[in-house]
Amino acid sequence: MAPSTRVRKAELAAAAASMAWEAGSQRRAQDYYRLALRAAHAGNDTFFGANALAAMARQMLYLDRPGDALELVHLAQHGIRRQATPRVCAMLATREAWAYAAMGRISAFRRTTEEAADHLADAGRDEPYWISYFGEAELNGVTGGRLLDLARHEPRQYAGQAADSIQQALAVRGPEAGRSYTLDIIGLAECHFLTGDLTSAVTRTRQAVQAASKSRSRRVREQLAKLYPHTVGLTAKPVAEARTMIRNLLSEGAPS
């Protein structure tokens, strides 16, 4: 059955929200997400409504508001509790785990990450079309990113785990994954800096800069900027060259 006019409006609003976010307009993105949520409810599409709430939660996480994010995820989970599909449940559990990691609730983070993996293992064909992107690569990439967040405070405990998860994601998705691939490469480079593996860190940094040079994503450049301080104060020539590559790219505008 073709989507209703209201559901199409919800999808367009969600796409506009993502574009506004990429452009750095957080307030406008929030307005579009709310429009997407209202349109989904008006069209009786509770699944896409949950998707809109999950997107709003992700934005809250990027804005360092994990408590708000967790509340939005719980609203989404409650709204589809009687008809949830495994892949949608996996995505929502991953967002829940993300919030717990940001709040320092490590046991809850581990538990909900395992729940996400269990849900994903049960996923079949009877799923909303818009959730098809969420597979093993996405789960591992997001999990690796959260472990990297933790590794910035406790590198010995989490940096190796983060690298393992991100590498699992990269084993599945290549450059064609665009922004997700580039963010994974940047994250993996940071993992290597945190573990002191400078050879691998430089290799991944070069790959990250090359991939980022083809991206218009504001988030990609923000993450690359966070990688830069890891190169400062290190005098080895390969690290200095990697530092220059990052600086030169960040001084340029996004590709047209």
C-alpha cells in the first residue's frame, strides 16, 4: 500500500530535519522533527512516529542531553510496544544504549546493546522500508562510537573494545556508505591514538582525510577537528604530516 499524503509529509519533514542538522541549524531541525512526528501520527503511522522520536533522541545525544534522549526513546518504545518489529526494536535499543553510555550507566549500556543484537538476530523481511539501513554494520558502528566516548576517559579499558567494534562495522560497509564510513574511519584513528599505536593511527588518519575531502557533512568535519588534538605535540614526521593534512582540509570549505 502506498504511503498516505500525511505519511509522505512526515518523511519529507524528517529528511528536511536531517538536512538542517547537517547545516548546523539545530533549532530548525527540531522544528522539522516535530512536524514529522505530528504528520506520522496524523497518518496513523506509529512506526514512523517512533522513527521520528528516535531521530530527535539522536540529536539530543549530539547536544549532550542524554536524559532528554532517553525519555524520547522510551516514548518511542512505548508507542509501538504491541506491534514492534525486531529491526525497529534493535534500532531503539541502540539509541537507549547510547543514552546510558553518555550518562555513565555502563551496566545498562551493556545490557541494552546485547538486547539490540538479540533483536537484530530475529529480524526478517516484514519490516518498515526505512529501517533497512539498520544492520550489523550500523549496530557495530554505533556501539564502537559509544565505547570510544568512554575510552576518552578510560582509554586502557575501552579503546581496544571500541576499535574492535568499529573494525567490525568497516568490514561490512565501505566508502559507498558515505558519512557513516568516514565517521568510522575517524573513530578508528582516534582509537589507535588512544592505544598508542601511532603507525595505525597515521594510516587511518590519512584515510579519514581522504574520505572527508569528498563529504559535505558538517558532522564529519566536527569529528575530524576532534581528532586533530591527538596529533599535537607529537614530533614524528608521519604524525606531523597527518596533522598538516587535517589542518589543510579543515581550512577549506566543503566540496561543492
